[in-house]
Amino acid sequence: MVLDTVYSINNVPVRLTEERWEHIIDRRPHLASYYDKVLDAIERPVYILRGHRGSLIGVLSVGRFKYLHVVYREASLQDGFIITAYIKRRVNKRSAVWREEDQ
């Protein structure tokens, strides 16, 4: 079941399914309160990083030295989906394919 759909910076609808949300909070229970931030990382990221195997990573600052990373895939121009999410203390800016400050 689809919980929410947001649009990426490429205007691709990206789905967050119940199964993926459960996967995220089962592995990282501290992210349970970050539901809206996970969606914001796709719609209004600070950075988009190149991920593995064609995935993208939306990055959103959620505190001092706290960056929410949301891994997603744009399967087509009409469909995308969230894979997972995690928090890191740094952003690998060398793998950035898009930066908010460049817009």
C-alpha cells in the first residue's frame, strides 16, 4: 500500500510504500519521527547524491552535523520509489549531482 507520493526535483512521482516505511523504522527505530522529513528529502533536498546501481540519494539537514539521506530510484519519468533512509554526520559532496545552492 502506498502511504505517500511526492515529486522529486526531476518532477518524477516518488512513492513511499508501507513495506518500505516498515523496513526503515524496523532497522532504524529512531527515524520513526522523521516521516515528513523523509518526504521532504525527496521534494526539497539540499543535495542529490549519486547512489548505487542508478539510485539517487536526497539529503536534508536535520540538525548540526546531522544529515538525513533518503535513497530512492526514478524507475521512469512517471514512477519512482523510496528504498531506505539513514542519518549520517557528513555529506559526500563529491558525489553530488545536484545542489540546492546552484539553483
